[in-house]
Amino acid sequence: MEFEEAKTKFITTWGSLGSLWGINKAMAQIHALLMISPEPLSMEEIMEELQISRGNTSMNLRQLMDWGIVFKENKMGERKEYFTSEKDVQELARQIAKERSRRELQPTIKVLKEVSNIKTDGSKKSEELIKQTKALHELASTMDTFMNKLVHKEQNWMTKTLLKLIK
Amino acid sequence: MEFEEAKTKFITTWGSLGSLWGINKAMAQIHALLMISPEPLSMEEIMEELQISRGNTSMNLRQLMDWGIVFKENKMGERKEYFTSEKDVQELARQIAKERSRRELQPTIKVLKEVSNIKTDGSKKSEELIKQTKALHELASTMDTFMNKLVHKEQNWMTKTLLKLIK
DNA sequence: TTAAACTTTCAAAAAATATTGAAAGTTTAT
DNA sequence: ATAAACTTTCAATATTTTTTGAAAGTTTAA
């Protein structure tokens, strides 16, 4: 496999992986492209490379910036805006963990807490609802705490810890 | 909040959470319903409760069984099939970790390995592609190993370990 | 202030995904 | 063998999500 094929394969794979965890294909592909680009890219270059429209590029770049994994960069003396991604994969993982906790886990935990706190009417059904949502609440909270620890630890903590665990 | 409201809220929330990580709404709602149902439910009952068609119910139940988190159950002397979910949340988490590893992580790892093994043509671009995909490969492998450990450990290991870690 | 160079927005179109429902399939009882 | 009771399949339809592209917006330079 030579460079162009490998590049395409990486971008394509990353793109479809993305759609599996809730970010769309274009967004994941833009991220993949920036991830392996040694230099910042302009909107024009991204559109060209991925064959997507200007509007699409603009909106998805914005979302990637909201996720905190892509940044604007200005080249001296140039009007055009350039974009780079977070290149450190540890930092990338940390940022994703942080955002997913905020967007998905925390709202779910809130609902589980509310639901599990209803008072039982004594029926088997309501007992089961309470029991199961309590258990899910506990599980989700544990995971959230874990992810938040990830976010705040120093460089490399994750790999070290995970490797230690699996021994 | 009383029982019916709580139940609806739980099913709805679980449904939209599901769609955020790649399983569809109906599938997640069926799972939620079974999760809090003290008794196994028939297809008829599921259709009725969630207001979805027979075909939809049938297909999604099958998928849930493929994920290993819903089971068929036969009541003595009854022709109809009944369904229950895995009720133990630890086991649920374990099963989901296992399936996600198999379906998403492992194929991605395979591609990352291939791509990161191309030989450089000396250009900055190909150096960067190799460097970044190697780093992602390492990260993804670490996570996969971690998830696989989860899957094979005894009851409760996850919570204990995570709690220990975050101290 | 004007205009060129660029980016963003958003309604419409396209594409992808989920859902329906009726026909086909299966199993069990008689 | 037949029919009743059930489940599965799948082409058609509906819904949701993504993408487009042109108009509106913004910034900079002269």
C-alpha cells in the first residue's frame, strides 16, 4: 500500500467510525484529514480534498471547534483562515471523554436520578422501575466519575493506568 | 412524578440515548421497556406499549438478541414467545463492551495497523500519516485491551476497579 | 465608502435510515 | 393434511439527517 491509498483508507475508516458514535461522516473525515496533515489547511483545501461543499465544510469545522479538537489558525499576512487538529492523541481522547460526558452521560444521569426517586406505590412494576433505574444510575455515575478523572489527569495517565489495570 | 410518567420518561430518555451511540430508537426503547418489566413480555405487549409495528418489533428484538442483552423465553403451555432483558446492569455493561469492541474497535485497529505500516517515501506528509496512525493504533489497542478485561472479569470488578482508580 | 476576499447561514434537495404492513414462512394441535 | 396461531421478511413509504449552493454577512485594504 502506498501513501495515497493509505491516506484514503484512513480517512474513510475514520469517517464511518465517527458515524457509529454520533458524529457525522463529513465531520469525522475533516478531522481525519487534519489529523494527518503536517500543515494547517484552508477551507478551500479541505473542500477540494474531501469533495464536499463549502457550507458543509464550514458547519462541520465549527462543530469540531465546539468539540475542542480543531482550531483556527491565521497565517501571517493572509486573510484566509487555516485549520489544524489537536495532534496529541491523549489530549484528543481526553477532550472527547469530556464532551461526551457533558453531552450524553450527565443528562442521562439526571433523568435516572429523577426517575429512581419516585416513591413506590407498592406494585411490583414500580418496585422494578425504581430498582433498575437506581442500578443504572449508579453504573452511569461510576463511568462519569471515571471519565472526569481521565480529563483532569496529567499527560499519559490514561495509558499508564489502563496498562497497569490489565496486568 | 408518579409511576406512568417516570416510566415514559425513562423509556424516552433511553431511546434517545441509544440513537446517540448507534442503536436505533425503537431498539433502545424495547430494551428500556424490558429492563423495567418484572415479567417477560410478548411481542403483542411490546407493540402495544410502544406503539410500533409488528415488523419493527420483530426486527429489533432480533438485534437485541444478537447483542446478547435480550432473551427469548417460553411460558409453559403457551405458544407465544416472550422476551426478557438482561437485568444485571454489570452484565449489561460487559455485554455492550464486548460487542462494541468486536464491531467497532477491532476493525478500526486492523485498518490503523495496516495504514501505519506503509513504508515512508520520506515526505513530510507520509511521515505524519505514519506517526499519527501509529499513535491512534496504540490508543485504540489500549482501550480494546481494557474493554476485553472488563468482559472477562468476575461480577462487580468494574465498579470496584473504577472506584479504586479514582481515589 | 467601496469592493474584493473571504465565511456563515439556511431553505431546499438528496441521501440515509427507520418503519410499516401485508404476504410468506413456521410451528403446533388436531 | 389442514388450519390456527404465531413470527419473519421485505418492498414500499415515511422520517430523519446530511448536504448543497446561493444569498447574506463580515472583514480588510485601498
